[in-house]
Amino acid sequence: MSEIVQLPQAAGPIGVFDSGYGGLTIYSEIKRLMPEYDYLYLGDNARAPYGTRSFDVVYEFTRQAVEFLFKQGCHLVILACNTASAKALRNIQQLDLPALDPSRRVLGIIRPTVECIGCITKSRHVGVLATEGTIKSMSYPLEITKLFPDIQVAGKACPMWASLVEANEHLTPGADYFVKRDVEALLERDPEIDTVILGCTHYPLLYDKVRSFVPAGVSVLTQGEAVATSLKDYLARHTDIEALCTKGGDTTFYTTESAEKFRQQASRFLNHPVKANRISLV
Ligand code: DGL
């Protein structure tokens, strides 16, 4: 009787996906903490922003991105996008992975962000600023309540913010109007908030503006560090997946928009220019 021989799987880069440039704020922290791995970054810039799109569309676009990253050899994909994590992660993990390849992994960034909240807030009142899709999904309140039932969560959708960052308009006086309006609306919803989560990977570029509109005692949190630390811990605990991540210290960037535009714009996030390749997901 012939024996079934399992061929060893070829290792590949860690995939990092976002609707556009925002995921670079997550990628840069991951790369800083774990420079030894190879990464493949994909920004679906041609179809960004995702934040105002329906559940079905965000799921469809994210699934296409994950399939592309798998085809490039990624065994582990990070959805460095809250909107995709909120609206597509569960379906991809439960419906698509079993059919595509159950040995591969797709992780989101909401859970690792939420995990560190418990020891930061003292008032136990937390605010979330995020895209319309993330806020409507209720993912943050649901995840926070699961881990810390005593914490109250208020959210405010910021429909303009990701577009302002994508379009490089986030430092203009026009951006002040939207940031002030949405931050004030959040704090009006719950004046006891002492911790504000920037729950969209584009928002770290608006950090200084947000900071200027919240009282001094309120902490403003970005996600990159928490996500990177959590990924490091994940790789230490999942040695089978870790063994399938190549270690050459290289990153390849893909975009669905112009490669030249990505090259120029990405330097706003990474402080150095990058070479990008244009691809199509459809
Ligand atoms: N950067 C993404 C997020 O974290 C999405 C922004 C958008 O495309 O609307 O939610």
C-alpha cells in the first residue's frame, strides 16, 4: 500500500493588508520589532476608503486581498485595517480558510488593541474613533466588554478622516474642522472618557490634531505597538506558523493604484521612499 507523503510547505513572507496607506502605521511597528522577517504589504488604494462601504463589499475586497497574499506565498496575513478586521475577518476565518487552506492564518488588529485597554483606563470609560464601518459593526464595544465587562465604551464614526489622510490633506486647516467636530462629539457622548482609541490605522497621522482637541488627562492610543507585540507573542506560541515565515529582512510593496503614487505617498508614513508594484485584485 502506498503511503501519502506530505510535501514540506515553502515558507513565505508575512502579509500585511490595508485598504490603503494606513496599514503602513502597523507595518512600521511590526518591522521595527521584528526586522528579521520578510513582509509583503498590500494596499488596495484604488478602492480605498473601505470605511463607508457595505459589509458585503468590504468582505469581498478583503477576501480577494487575502487570496492574492496567499498566492504570493504568505502563510500568515495580518489585516492591518480595522474596517476589514471588523467586517471580514470572522467570515474569512470561518468560511474561507477551511476551503482555501486551513493551514494558513489570517489575524485582525482589533483584539490586540483591546487587550491592553484594561490597564490603561482608570475611569473605565473608553472612547473609540474609527470609520463608519468599524463603529457600526460594534466590534470594539463587543470585544472590550468580553474582556473587561466593567468598561463602558462610546464610539464616534469619523467618515472624513481616512480620506483626508489618503489624499494627503490631513494637515490642512480644513482637516481641523472634521477632527475637532468628531472628537468633541465623542467626548460629549461620554464626558468621563479618559482613554481614546484611534481605531483606524490611518489615524496616527492625525494624532497631534486629535491630541490638541482632547483634555490633557485623556490618553490617546494608537495601535501599532500593541499589534506588533501581540504578533511577536503569537509567533512565539505558534512555532509551526513561525517556521513558515521567511527571514530575509525584505519587504515588497503592492498597490492596486499607481506604483509611482504609492512610492511617493508611502514615505509620509515610513519616512523613506519605497518601491512598489501595481497589481489588480479583480
Ligand atoms: N485604515 C482602515 C482602518 O483601519 C480603513 C480606512 C478606510 O479605508 O476607510 O479602518
